Amino acid sequence: MTDFWKDFQETESPMGSLVSKSPKEQATGKTVDAAKFDAYGQPLTSVWIPCSAQPEQPSPPSPPSPTQVGKVPAKEALVETVIDHVPPEGPEIDFGSLDVQFDDDVDDQLPLSDRNSTGSQGSSGTVSDLYLSSSPDRTGSHTLQRIPPVVTASVSQCSTISLSAYVAKEPAQEEPAEEGPPMRRTSTRRSCRSLYKTEPPAAASPPKRTTLVSGKRKRALSEEWTSGRAEVEAAKLKERRTVRATLPSHTGPCSSKCVVKKEDTLTQKKEIFADRPSSKKKFLLCADISEGKELFPVRVWNDVNDQKLPKFKYVCGLIDEAEYQRKPCVCQCRDFCNARCFCMNEPFEVAKCDVAYDAKTKLLRNPSGWVNSIIPNIPRTIWECSAACPCGPQCSNRSAQLGLRYPFDIFMTETKGWGVRTVRGLPAGAFVAEYAGKVRMDDAMSYWTEATWYTFSLISGPIKGQPKSKKEYFLDASKRGNLTRFINHGCVPNCVAINVFWDDTDPKRGMHVGIYTVRKISAGQELTLDYSASFWRAKAEAGEYCQCGSRLAIRCYECNSKNQAGCGDGSRLGSLYTDCSTIPGRDRCLRTTGPGDLVTRSCSSSHTGFKDGCQPSPNNAEVTVCLCAADYCNAASPTRNSMWIFLLLAFAAYVTGLCR
Ligand SMILES: C[S@@+](CC[C@H](N)C(=O)[O-])C[C@H]1O[C@@H](n2cnc3c(N)ncnc32)[C@H](O)[C@@H]1O
């Protein structure tokens, strides 16, 4: 136990008594009463200033002027702008109208799904319904009301807010807007990033009017604005230019209420998703299954069959119904944390961690840390700064706690059920999302049951001085979870799951599981994770096998070139050994296309040191034995060696013949 840990236990928290956020609040994303405390005992009434060094701004900013965005398509547009001087607190700020110039040449700015929009060039339009929420949350993020068009914003610098919005082009003959402020929804949808969010002042004012619909119709619409019908009507009046708005609003579970009728959506999709191949019908089942909880809408597509998404409740993070004192890591840094930051450096001797993120909160390769089963030199555990740390939300040692930073779609795959794909290209080391679910404790061996295929084991490695428990903590996403519950297995995965701490240092239950990319992923590609060999062993017993179809998924059946018997603990090893040795020309590797092709062995055995062939899996102590494509198995193969010798001899004979 480190001195710090002892001190921390004996000293009162600098933030006062520690109060954990109720599971309901975590699940719904609703914030607690302003008079209460936040998750770490900090009174929620206290003002959170995103940048401690920054003086307060005296008054709300005037509308940015001119707000220009060069390249915007005629039908939908992505507006990006920077607004300086965001005040740390205050009432809701209306940034007024943003003038935009429209241009067709925008393909590289828009998400894949929105490209190829057609329209006239050079006209201009106005976005009138952009709002910034009252005060930045503790992570420094501001959430704009997600009124059509979709609007999001996040703080990228202390005093700068970057703003993105999908906007509709206004036609030249548009009726002038009525007097009065633009209409906005009264119900505030909470972002998943609102874990630390203070309650904004209640919006007591009645719903305001839209500027895009006018006269009698507008009055009628404002009364029934919250219903999906009204939105559809409003969109019609906008001549389908804001196609996103034509999707019905939804408050219930997506699987039922959010389904858009196929006939209705066809015309819209021709417009919005014209870039997709027309031979296949693409059906958008849900415009945002997170129902506004995530910063980006999580859309659901099925163009393969008639299946609907299984029912589950969308939550954003861990749900732990047990009331217990959380002990966050507290560093001493004032502004930007660096490599000496206490939270980055093995504060509790659970794991040796160096700095996990670069300045842009992308995962750093860690030359000295723990290795992951698939990708070497990626830390197994990340300690992020907590809400109790004096450093601000701009600290680069915060990534997973900030939530989604990229848009993702859930879609029906051909062979693996539902899956998740990225809408935009992702860099390597990017945080995808937290594996959300309920924290459960159970017997170690009892969790691979039919009902728990959505379970993630929480093992963070050996803890000094703590007895080994037969019970283990799991994250159960079967009933409550987020998009990560749909990430499928890939034998050569492009994502990895890493243990992350930020609000608690309890080595078991306080651990979050963050999903990060391990290589560049292009827009539209599916995200995959390594589920571990034990998962597929259990599945094989039920007659289900991996369908990832990766050509690289060739597994070696022997642990090392010495052909040590017993180097695998998979029950199939013996039979594979026998089978393989009798298959001519197959070398010593089998593809993972049939039952039992996965061979694993225990990491604790003495074979761990054999070249790069064996590495620990993040989920359990087992390893998947070498990928043949990357290891020495083939080189050690007598078949291959003799083939080379034969070729060499043949070549020598040929050259000798020529010389004669
Ligand atoms: C966590 S869920 C992933 C989402 C799932 N596809 C669905 O439709 O809900 C895990 C299940 O997905 C399926 N799955 C995931 N990866 C697979 C793969 N590579 N091949 C076949 N099935 C896979 C298996 O049925 C597995 O039990």
C-alpha cells in the first residue's frame, strides 16, 4: 500500500464527505438536485470554472460575427466555427443567427452518410436555432440543445468552444421569420457526458416558436411540438430540406417507438444517403438509440433482414447499485498534468502505468508498461485524473470519462448479428466508448451462460495485500448498456478493451472498461474486439463458431518450435496435434473456421517467454497461441523448410545446367 493510499484513507477528503451518485441518476443521465453533492462530495452549487487560471468573462458573448463557414452543401451542412470567450457560467446564451455560405464541394468535411448531397452553389442561408446550455459541465463540455438541426458543441480550449451543426439551407423565397426568439424544445436531453454536470437553471419559459415555420401552422405546431407528428409536419413545411427533422421524436425504447416505416423513409434516404449503393435497400431503424444521451446520435440500421434491435436500456457508464464510498485518485497538478502526475503513475500499485494519453487524449504506445494480448505495448490499466483533482477538465489525462467523441452506427451484419461501425475515420489510439453495464459480482465460472454473452469480466491484475476472491466483478450489459454491447469479435481486432479508473480506485468494482482503437479505422468499417479464446471455447460447446472471416486468423497449434506437448491447456490440443501432423502441406497451422481450432495455454506457464508467440489476454489469464502470420511457427515448419531446400536445389541444378 502506498503512503498516499494510507494518507488518503486516514485524511478527510478535501471535498468533504463522499457521496456516490445514485444508480438511477447514472442510468438516466439526470443530474442530482442542485442542493446536493456530486459523486465526490463536492457541493453541486459551487461554480465549476473550466480554467482556473482564466479570469471570468464579464458578460455573455455577442453573436459571433461574422460566422462563416466556407463549404456547405445545399441540403445539409456541417458548420464549424470557433466562438471565443465562453463565460464560465450564466444563463443560456443565444448566439443569434449564424450566416453560412453554401457550396457543393464539401465531401471531405461531411460524414460518409451525408456526402453527395446535391444543390445549388453560392447561395446563402441562416441558422437561427443554435443554443448553448447554461454552464460548462465538470468536464468542460457545453451541450447545445439538440433541436433540428442537430447541434453539438464541446470546449476544446479554455476559452474557446468549437461548434458543429447540421443546418438546412434556407430557400430564397422563405417567408420572413416572425418576431420573437427562435423556438427550442423545453425538454433538455442529457448528454452521456453529464456525469459531472451541474443542473442548469430551470427553463421556465414556455416553448418558443420556430423561425422556419410561420403563421397559423406555426402556432399549431408549437402546441404539439414534442410529438413526432409535429416534427414531421414541420419538416414537410421545410420542404424536406432538413431531412433529419422528419424522423419522429422518441422517448421510449428504440426497438418499438423509434422504428421508422420503410415507405416513409425511402424518399428521405434517397436524399440523405444517396451515396450508398442503391442495389441494397438501407433501412434506418432508429435515428438515435441513445435518445440524446450521447453527444452524437447513435443510429441503427438494418438492410439485411427484418430483425429489430433487442430491447435494452441505453445507459452511458457503470451502474453500481451498491452504496459505497468511492475514493478517486487525487493528484497535485494545478493545470495540465504531465508524466509526473500522480494519477498517471501507479498510484495504488495495481499496475505499472506510464502516461497513457498524448496531448490530444489519444492513447500512447507504452514502451515499458503492460502488454495486451493482441497489440504489444498498450497499457493494461489507465489512471485518469478524477473530478477531485485540482487540474481542470482540459487536462489531457482525461479521455474515457469524457464520453463519445465520434459518431457510430449500430448495424446488422451478414453473419454476426448486430455490430458497430464508425461513421467517420478514426485514428489509432482513439477512445471509442466505455463498456457500459451493471456491475455484478458472481462466481468466476458461472458467467458464460446464454443470458450473459454481454458480460465483461473486471479483472485488473494482482493487488498487493489483497486476498484472491473466488467471486469476480462483471459488467453485465444484457439489460442495460450502450453501443459497445454490439461490438463483435474479430480475430484480428481493430479495438482493444483497457481498464480505466477515474472516479474510484477500488481495483475491482471501481474499474471502467474503455474501448480504444488500435489502428486507423476508415469510415464505415466495423469495430471489433478480441473476445478471448475462452469465450469461443464456451461458444463452441453450443455449436457456434467465429464468423469474422479474417484471413489472418490462422492459429498455431503448437506453442513453440520445440513442439512441447502439454503447452496448451485447451482440451483440443492433443487432437489438433495429431490431426495437423498428418495433414501434408498444411504446415502446422489451422484456420479458425471449424470447431476447436483455437488453442490456448496458460500464461502462468513457463512458455510465456517464447518470442512473441504468447501474450496475456486482457480478460483472463489465458493466451491465444501465436498468430501464424506473425510468428515463428511457419518458419519452424519442416514442411516449409524442406520446400525451400527443394527450390534451392532445383535452382542450383538449373544454373549448373545453364553453365554447361
Ligand atoms: C456482445 S454480443 C455482440 C452483438 C451481437 N452480434 C448481437 O447481435 O447482439 C456477442 C455475440 O455476438 C455474436 N458474435 C460476435 N462476434 C462474432 C463473430 N466473430 N462470429 C460470430 N458471432 C459473433 C455471438 O453470438 C456473440 O455471442
